[in-house]
Amino acid sequence: MTSNEVLAMYETLANLTGTMSAAAKANDWDGFSRMENQCATVKSAAATGIPALDGAARQRKIALIKQIMENDRAIRASTEPWMNKVDAIMSGAH
């Protein structure tokens, strides 16, 4: 995997997780699921290993990882209340 491929992968993941966050906020669980599957496909490219990056490429990678983490927090903020309701329903069913 080249440094350009690494950055492209992180760019794609940042875009997909951003779309996932919007889907979660809109309760579009079908769209969310599609984006989740696309993320899994994209990150599978990393199975061959990700080379270390230097300079500007390294800084861009760090910025993209921060964006992905921010998107993840937004996704969790949308999904955790729903998951808590499901847990409560399931606990009451016993």
C-alpha cells in the first residue's frame, strides 16, 4: 500500500463515517447499514499493512483519524439512546 493509497483509504473512511453519522441522526438504518458494509470493505485493504507516513502525509492521516473518531462519537450519540431502549425492552421481556 502506497502513502497515496493510505490517505485515500482514510479519506474514504472519513467520508463514509460522516455519511453514517447523518444516516444515524435521520434514523436511516438501511443507509447506515450500507455505509457500515462499505467501511468494512474499505478497511479490508489495510489487511496487507499500512506503511508509516512522514511529514504532511502523516499530519493528514492524523487529521483524518481525528475526523473518523469525531464521526464515531456522533454515531454513538445517535445510536446509544436507541440501544438503551432496546436493552430496557429486552430486560423487561424476561
